[in-house]
Amino acid sequence: MQYTSPVREPLVLRQMHKNDRKTTMHDITDDICRQVEAAPNMRWMIALGISLVVLAWGSYTLYRTWFFGIGEWGLNKTVGWAWDITNFVWWVGIGHAGTLISAVLLLFRQKWRASINRSAEAMTIFAVLCAGSFILMHMGRPWLAHWALPLPNTYGSLWVNFNSPLVWDVFAISTYLTVSLVFWYMGLIPDLATIRERAKNPISKFVYGLMSFGWDGSTKTWARYEMMSLVLAGVSTPLVLSVHTIVSFDFATSVIPGWHTTIFPPYFVAGAIFSGFAMVLTLMLITRYVFKLEPYITLAHIESMNKIILVTGSIVGVAYITEFFIAWYSGVPYEQYAFINRMFGPYWWAYWAMMSCNVISPQFFWFKSMRTNIYATFALSIVVNIGMWFERFVIIVTSLHRDYLPSSWVMFWPTYVDIGDYLFSFGFFFTCFFLFAKFLPVINMAEVKTILNSSTREAGEEYTKEEHIGETKTATAHLF
Amino acid sequence: MMEDSPKKYWKGIEELTNDIDFVKNAENEFAEPLPKHEPNTENNRRDFLKLMGFSVAAVSLAACETPVKYAVPYLNKPENLDPSIPNFYASTFFEGGDYSSILVKTREGRPIKIEGNNLSPINKGKTSAKAQASILGLYDDTRYKGFMVNGKAGKMESIDEEVKKSLESASNIRILSSTIISPSTESIIKDFIKKYPTAKHVQYDSPTVSAHGILQANKESFGVEALPSYDFSKAKVIVSFGADFLGTWLSATEYATQYGKTRKLGKDKKEMSRHYQFETRLSLTGANADYRGAIKPSEEALAVVALYNKLNGGETFANKEVDKLLEKAKNDLQSASGNSLVVSGSNDPAVQMVVNAINNQLGNYGNAIDMSTPSYIRKGNDNAVNAVIDEIIGGGVDTVIFYGVNPVYDHPKGKELKSALSNVKNKISFALAPDETSTLCNFVCPDTHFLESWNDAMPKKGIYTLTQPTITPIFKTRSAQESLLLWSEAKTTNFHDFIKGYWNTNVFKTQTKFKGFANFWTSVLHDGQYLTNATIAEVKEEVTETTKEDKKAETKDAKPKVAGKFSGDAGKAVSEIGTKYKTAGFEMQVYQTQAIGNGSQANNPWLQEMPDPITKACWGNYASISQKTAKEKGITAGYVVKVSAKGMSFELPVLIQPGQADNTVVVAVGYGREVVGQAGKINGKAIGVNVFPLAIDVIEGVSIAKTDKYEEVAQTQTHHTIMGRDIIQETTLAEYVKKPNAGRNYPHVSSPDGIKKPSEITLWKGHKYPNHSWSMVIDLNSCIGCSACTVACQAENNVSVVGKAEVLMRREMHWIRIDRYYSSNESAKSWGEMEEASANPEVTFMPLMCQHCNNAPCETVCPVLATTHSTEGLNQMTYNRCIGTRYCANNCPYKVRRFNWFHYAEDDRFTTVNYTQTNDLGKMVLNPDVTVRSRGVMEKCSMCVQRIQAGKLTAKKEKRHVKDGDVITACAQACPTDAITFGDMNDLNSEVAKALSLKKEMKKGEHGAEDEIIYSITEPRAYQLLEEINVKPQISYLTKIRNKDEKKGKGDANANHGGGEHH
């Protein structure tokens, strides 16, 4: 039995329903399954349509990239990575929030995670797939991508180079994807079984039946489910730290001034969580609105996530300043120039975009009014992700474009194929996400049900007695 | 039953007769022994298995990747031709005024590479970029494929008939040819004139190639209408007025080899020449000068006069700064009297007369200038040429023969000539490929490419060289000489026989070594040249090693040899110059570039893509202006400007050139070819603008105006200053003499244990090179930046050409590049100011290829081990294994790795520029020892690993160790100044070891490890690039040393911050 302090805001807002009853577990099932069972609505169709158009355009540019070669991008002899790896790191970073929410918050028994973990995990998986697509895209000979895996082969002892951070990346990303996928899917099984039971259409029944792996809801099954969740959470937790640490090694282990920095691992992890939470917020606010999920995704959720954004954003800001200090303190002229060049060189605009989006904008969340303002949160969540994209761009491009020998100094400008391939990842991501939102339950019903009573017993009762029904905003405000 | 059958089959008549040989060999599979080329190669079972394993693997791999389409085996193996073993043939290159004696490397019967002939006393085994690239002309698919009549293909025989008929009826024949240095061709033309007495022969050099001024001045001064032999190696002080003698002036390769000698320094040689340059544009030569004054074109003549007057007491030059330099030059010239050299690039006989007078006064004749062995590589007489052109325009000529010239394109009166030609009855051209002139001719009888034909040459008095065919003519062409022989109905119409006959009667008698002509001929053919006895003596004298003291004594005692006494009237010339040249207003100068020259090789993509040594621009010409002029006119780089001069106006993108004289605009000729093959055009339009109509010495009254159009100049380097980094370590001669390690910077790292050398703090275990340790030493002091190495490497290693658009994307593929840095202003304090070059900067060149790091950053990051370290110190690429992540290129601190962004050999978009890899004929130039890289793989300098392998194999076959000189990389081979030395650091006798003063030490093995031999570099000038990051390159650089009195300070190319040695 769990007890939640009544001063906390309720995690699920219980509304008054017909016949003067409060939200029951059955209402939760109804609310969540409605999207899956009902015919697709217009808003969803339009959203998916736009995503598909973007995906189609991106697929054309991707075809050009793969058919003609990487030369379709704006890269050159000096800048060998730009948008490709920027996008890769950006997407991997976005994926981080999902794991943090599902694994770390589970271990820390943060019950508020229950209503957001499903879609955060889905987002993780799609984001990692997008990241992976850039690994494939950026290869000169993508048809030989499997050579980066230590596969047994007929060439004798031909093996991968275990010294290369790119090989570490392969392991890190593939592990991350596998574990996230399993964790996510396992969490889905009880809900899929619920949908199976409710299904009237025989095809749905069959498909969801197949997908739910014969879940019977017995106590034994539930006990195993709980245990397995904990085990997977235990496995995933180190991944939250390791994946972006390893991604940062791509840069940190190199000799390029501006890359060769020991601060990268913690700074990248903080940045990843920062951007991941921002992306979760962006998506959740949309889903919440589209599917009318306000009782499940409350302002309390939004505020908690904003606090995490504030903390990680500040960590990132401190890291930026530390980098500068170290560049000066090291006495290495190349390093010093790299950082001066970031601020005042030809890419100054990218640097200042990064600084204002990542360091200055999250500071608004010191104010509760901002943390609990949905519009401000939505806007800042997008600003943060723009900033985090620029962060990777600044690290990759401004370090490469002016490194050791001035004779090779160049500028990088993207081509339309660069942009198109980035759009491809957006098209892919949103297509996947909208399909997920339509055909799978976006909130973990089973877990939300477990906190329905425990977290809101007192507060819920008080709320339903004294206030009108339906105006959740004023209701929560009244509590404080 | 078979076994019972009495029938018997004999293998041959020998078996029946029981021939002794047959019985002996009856057991063997092959009756005759197989041909053996390698001594003592006994194949044993292991070898067989190895070979079989390899072949199976190779065959199956080949089957997977590239199906062989057109391999046709030899039915009968030609003599002296073994598959995969190259043959070298001595020959001669002479095109656009550029002469070199060469060796042509052929593989399976096709010429694939040109190298210098070491036996040549002129180019001494070295070649220019143009000579290196000339091989592509052979495989140019746009050449004439047969005889043409009135623009249509015709039959050789019938055209000959027609030509002969028209020649017979002609009343006024003119032969307009380029300079002919072939004595037998001259004799053929003489015979032709005998047959057709109305014929007149005029030799024509393009305006930018012509040495009319020198020829005329020498005729007046010495009675010899020829170029002298210059020897820059004998000059302690060199003063040049606009003569780009290292780049494009006369015999630049020859002069570069001589000049290189004076710039070499070492333990025993602590002196070098001092070089002054006065010029308008920043030329390659000016970039190498110790002191350089920027003057306007009109001032070049006046500066010569000012120097002359200074030597004779009095007069100052208008420009104060230049005047100071002239004064200094004068003092240096006087103190080095007899050992100096003054040259001028002017084509005005009066100016050259004053130059002759100066040299005469300084006693340079007989030392650095030798009139007794005149050079014949320029014979064009501008006056005679202009007379003929005027004659044609005037309609006084009914037959013209164009041989190796394209006056419609490159004569200032080309346009008028073009319209006049329609009135000329018979126009005959010997052009190889369609050009502006040949397309106007009614008969085109294409000449053979020099690699397909016989020829001879006499570049200098006493030096004869031969050209021999290295392949049968690819198209239905015939050498021009044979055409002339045929038309003049000579006895022998075979040019080969004619040359032999000519040599038998004229040359053979000048020698005493060989009794029979056949032996003499074979020897000349083998060596590629024949030096008359007098010349041999002279060359020997030069080669014989004498001690320094002896040499000094010699030069003091030696009586100068003078051919004819100087008898010119300098006073008259001076006054002539005084009235002719007035400096006022905005001026223009045209020049020819290192790569494209006079435009005859405009269809050569290697040359089009070769970055100009100074501007680093390629694929087109541009209008250069100085920084100050740009600021005054409000023009920024990349904008198109409209230049108007002498009734002609054209638009070109602007390039802001530090070091150029203010109020001048400089444009290169050789571009704007309207009738040219595919590579000479972009999207069907001529590249650049033809400024030959303006190719006269001084063009005044020029106006330049900014337009709204923007067009980027394709440059391979866009950042021009060194940003105060220790990349180029340099000093002055005086400093170097005091302290041999002057200018060196020793980076240091602070550690808890105190200050350490970067190499002392390392995670790396290092590599062991038990056999060889291949390495290079690059002397920054002798590298003149000529870029011959870049093209040589491109030819050797099948480096793709990518075209202008891709160069603009900064994706050129060159494996060896030459970084050119300008010094920035001494007062520069901020990073931004350091980015700007100073108005008249010091220039440094740094050849940069893969540094073959021992602690290679590229090797650790490759996920698939596509780039690994060899046991001989090479960083090697396995193209097959590369998946193209480009991580290695990102992590390369030298940025020398090149990525195949596209499939250059198969992508349709590159067929016009990259025809050496895409076109069936072009592919014949590919080096079969080097893979053509596919799309998506990384490539870079391999230190010519195929040559290393070949050298090792030769040594192995001869059962000996590899000697120094067995292996030489393409870049080092071509380098005219020997700035690049390649060799084995494990061989203490190698040139590399000497250049680095290697010391061999035994290092006691610690903790039970084996003792180790360590070779340490003790040369004080040697340094490795970016020593501070401890990647330990195999390649070392030697400091740049300028022969200057004062050293530049802060903000300069060599900002010596925190220098000093830490040991």
C-alpha cells in the first residue's frame, strides 16, 4: 500500500461522471481505448497526412543521397560531418528522456511517470531509429554497413576495430534500441490484452490477441510482469548514462580542438536529458490536447518535467562555461582559437543561437508561473530542441571548419539534400508516432489504474466536493 | 580393343626419328623451357600454393567487383614486353615553349606516365606540370581522327593530291609554325621551300611565350639572335624585373633546378643566393624572392633603367619604397660583381638591351649568362609574325600552312585574321585537335601526338635529343613532317628514315665515340640525347665534385668565356624607354599561368584543375586587383567586374591579390578557348575570357567597374594567412649561420613532473620497423611551389578530376597539395586582423601530403580497420574495406584525406572533366598498378606504395638490399628543386638520412625487453608538423630561410612565441 501526501497535486484528476460518481478504473480504460477503437478523427488524418508528405519528400532526397553519393550534401574535404552527425546526436539525445522516465523514475518510485512513460518510450524508439537512419545515411557505402558489426566472415580474421568510438557507438545504440524496445513492448502487453478483450471486430481481436502474447491477467502473470519491469529498469538505467557518454566519445577521443574535451560525457548526458524532456513535452502537450487527456497528464506532470529541464539546462550552461575556462587555462593556442572562433568566427550566429536557446531560455522555469503555463512550456520546449540542435552543429562544424592548418579552413553550407534528409527523419518520426498514437494505447492504463486511488484519495475527494466539475485548472490552483 | 591396336601416334617427327633433344625432354610437359625473366626463381610447392591461393582469391574478387570487359590477350607476345613490367623510352617534350627531355613509362604498350630524363643537362630529370600532364593529350578523344577537307572527313590520299595541286598553283605560300627546334624538321621545311619557292617560313611564339625582345637585343649586342644559357646556380644575387623565371619564363624548369641549388643549405653550405624581384602581379618567382617590389607594368622598364643609372651613378626611381630596394639591389649586385644575374620579362628589345648592358657591366657574361651555348627554344620574331599576319589580312597570301600554332586565338589581331582567312584560297592546318584556326582551314592534316611520332630537337647548341614513338598512332593521323616530305616530293617520305639520314650526315660526324652509325643511333635512342664533345666537357665540369675551397679558387681564376663582345648601344635604349613609358592611371597586365600556359592544353583536365601556385585558383581566369585598389573601388572578392581597355571589354570575377601593384588589373591568357574539347568548356561555354587581344607589354587607360553579378573563383585554399601558428618555421640566413636551429619552435607540455616534450607523454607503444622506414624530407627553403608534384602524383595515382563546381564545394582530390601562406601585417593584434594578408606579403609554400603518422589519429578511429599501419612506416588505406564514415578525415590534423563524394569514374556528371577515368580512350592513361577508387571510400597519399613494391621486387630479384634511389615517389621524381627527398630512414646512407643527420643508437631494453635500435634526427633545421600533438609523422620539414637582413616580427608568418629549446 502506498500513501501519497495530500499536499501533492493529484497524479490523476478524478472527474465527476454521470450518476454522481468519480472517475473509476473503467473510465480510464474507456478514455484511453477510445482512440484505438474509434474511427480516426480528422485532426489525426491531417497530422498523419502532413507527416507522410514530409516523409515522401525526405525519401526523395534520401534516394539521391544513396544513389549518387554523399556528395549530394554540402560536406567537403575539411568538414566531413555536419548535418548528418548533428542530426544523429540530436535524435539520440531526444531518445534519452524515454529511458530516464521509464527506468530511472521507476526505480525511484516516481509514480507520476505512469501517465507519460508509454509515449516517452515510443518516442525513444522512434528517435533512436531516426538516429540510426543517419548512421546509415552518412556512410559512403551504406550497403556495407554490416561491416561495422563484429560478424564472423569468410575473410579470415577480418574484424572490427575495437579502438574506434564508432564501433562503441554501434554497440551502444543497438543495445539501447533493443532494451528500449523490449521494455516498451513488455509494458504494452497488459494494455493490449485489455484492448483484445474489448475488441468487437474479429480482425482487431485477432491482431491484438496475437500482440498480447496470451496475457491472462492472473496474479502470477502480474507478479512476473512487475519483476521483469524492475529487471529491465535495472538494465536500462546505466544505458541512460552510457549511450550519450559513448556518443560523446566520438568527439572526445579525437585530436580536433573543440572535440578533444574530457567534459563531454557528463555534459552530453545532461544535454540529452535536457533535449529529451523538451521533446517529450512537445509531444505530450500535443497528444494531451488532441486526445483530451488533461486528467491524466496534469500540470503537475508538466511542472515536474520543466524542473528537470531547468536543472539539465543549467548543467549544460555550466559545461559551456567550463569548456571556455579550460580552453583558456590549458594554454593550448589551437584550443583557445577554436573557442574564440565559436563565439566570434563566421558561425557566431549558430553559437549565440545555442547559448540563448539552451542557457538563457530554460531560466524562465525558475518562475512557477512559467513552469505551469502550457503555452510557455510548449514554446520553450521547441526552443530548447532548436538550441540543442545548434549545440551539436556548433560542436561538429565550428570545430572542424577551422582546425590546425589554416590552409584547409573552409565554410560548410547545407544543400537541399541535407535539409531533405533531416526532414526525412521528421517525417519518419511523426508518421511512426501518429500511427502509434492511433493504434496503441498512448497511456499505460494498467499502471495509471494502480495510482488512481492511492495518489488521489484525499485530494480527489476534496476536489470533487468543493469545485465544479471539468475545470481542472482552477481546481488544482485551489489546492495551494 | 584399343590396347591391342598396332596404331601409334607420334607427337611429331622428332619422336619417330628419336631426336636427341626430344628424348631428353620427353618427360617434361613443355618441350622447350618456359621463358624466364627472373634469375633463380625456383618455384616450390609452397610458392605454388601461395600463388594459387592468391590467384583464386584475386580471380574471385575480380569476378565479384569488376567484370573485365575489353581485355584482349596478346596472340603473340611482343618482344621486350612483359605484362605488368613497364618499359621506359627516352623522348622529348616541347610544347608551348616548354622543353624537357623525358622518359615515357609504358605498360602493355600504352604510355602512362612521363618522367624527367636524368641524363639531360637541361632539365636534369625534372619536369614541369605541363610536361607531366601532356600525356593526356594523347588520349584526348576530341582530337582529329583523320584528315579533313572543308570540315568533312576525307581520304588521306585524295587530300594529298588536292593539297599538292593547290600548292603547285599557289603564288604566295606562308608557313606559320611555332618555334622549331628540330634540325631535321627545319631541313624538311627548307626542302619544301626549295620545291615551292614562293613559300616563306615564319616562326611564331604566342605573345606571352615570345622572347622577341631578348632575341633582338642579343642580335644587336652580340650578333647572335638566340637566347643565352642562363645559369641561376652561379648567381649570388639575382635581380628580376617581371621575369617569372621559376614559373613560365623561357626554360623555367631548367632555371628552377639551378635556382634550387642556390637555396639549399646544410652543414657544408651556409650561403644562398639573394633574390630581388620587381613585378606587377605576385608571380611564383616573386613569391620566392627575398625582396620584392610591386611596380606597375609601365614601371618595369623604368625600373630597369633606374638600376642601370644607379650603377652608373645617379638618378632615383619615382616610387620611394622601390627606390630603396633598387639601391639595395644595386649595392648587392656590385659586391657580387661577376656572380650576379639581372633578367627582365619584357618583350621590348630596348629594355633587354639595357638589361644586357647591366649584365655586361657587372661581368655576368661568361658566368651566369653564357652566350657561347645559345638556347634555341625561342625563335619567334614578333615583327616578322606581325608582317605575315598583316599580309594575310591585306589579302596578299593565297596559301597558309599552320603548324603548331593557333593565331586566330592567340594573336592580338586574331579577330581580323579570322575574317581575313575566308579570303585565303588554301589554308592547311597540322593541328592535333580542332582549334580556332584549324576549323577555318579547308585542309586539316592532323599531326601525330609527340608520343606517337619520331622527331629530334636541338634545344641548345651542342645538345641533341630524340623523340620516339611509344605507341602506334591512335587515329588516322600523320606527322606533319611526313606530310611536308610527301608534298615536296622528297626521296624519302618516311620521317624516321629522314631523321636517321639527317643525323648520319650532320650529327654523326661531330662525335668520335662510335665508329658505326647504327651503334651511335642506338645509343642516342637509348639515352634520348647526344651531347657534342664540348658540351660533355662542360657538363662534367659541373658534375665533378670539388671541395669548396677549390671551387672558390676556380671561380676567381677562371677566365670568363664570352661569345662575341657586347656592342649594344645602351644609351640609345635608355632614352627610347624614357620616351616610350609613362606611368599614369590604371594599367593592365596579361600573363600566362603555370598550368594552362598559352592555352594549347586547355582541354587538359589535370592542368585545368591544377591550382595556381599563388592564387590557388583553377578552372578559369579572373581579374586580380590589389587590396588597396579593391578598397578604393569598393569591390569585394567574387564580384564580377567589367574591364575595358583598348576598345575591348570583358567581364570576369575579381580576385583580390596581396602583393600586386596598386591601380593595376592582371588577367591570365590561355582561357576563353571557343573551339576546344569538352574539358575546356563548362556547360558548353568557354572557360574564362580570352585576353590575348590585349597581350601587349603595357596596357594603359584601363577602366574597371563593379557589376552586380557574383561569381565565385574556384580556389582550393581560401584562408591565406598562418594565424601566428608554428606551421612554417622560418628564419633569416644570418640567424641560421649563427644558430643552425634558428626559427625552430620546440613545443612543450606542462605536466606534474615538470615541462616535458610532447613525445615524452604518450599512451602509444610505437611501431617497430625492422626492414624499412620510408620517409620524406621536405625542404621548405627549396620548394618554390611550382606544383609539378601535384600533377605528377595525379598521373601516377589515378587521382580523379572533379571539375569547377566540385572545387567550389572544396572537394578537389589531389593527394599532394601545396599550402601557400601570406604573412599578415606585423601590427596585427586580433585574430581578425591576422586573417588579412599584408599588402606586400612574404610568401611560403608548404607541400602537404599524408604525413604517415606513427601515432596516426586516423587509424584508431576507423571502425572497420580500413586504414592501418604497415611494418615499413606507412599509413595504408584498404579501399575495399572502407565503408566511408569519414571519421578518419575529420580526425586528421593535416586534412590530407580525400573522400570520393561521388563515383567519379562512373557518374555521368563527371564524364567531361574526368575523361581519364570515364572514357574508354582516356582510361588508357590509368596506371594499372593503382586502383581507381569507387564512390564512398577514402583515399590519400600512399607514398607511392606501388613504386615501393616494385623497387623491393627488383632488389629481391637481384638478391640484394634495396638501395637508396631504387624507389622514388612521383612527387620527388618531378620536383625541379629536389625539395622533396624520399628514402629509407633505416639506411644511414640514404639521402633522407643525410638530410636529417640521422644518428643510430642502441636503446637498452627495459624490463627484460629486447634492445632496440633507434634512429634519431639531429638535423637542427628538421621539424615535424604539429609536433605538439605527438602524432609523430614520418615526414619532416626543413626550416624556411630567407636571405634577408631583418626579420619580420609579431603577427608575421613566423610568430616566434614561446620558442626556445627544451631538452
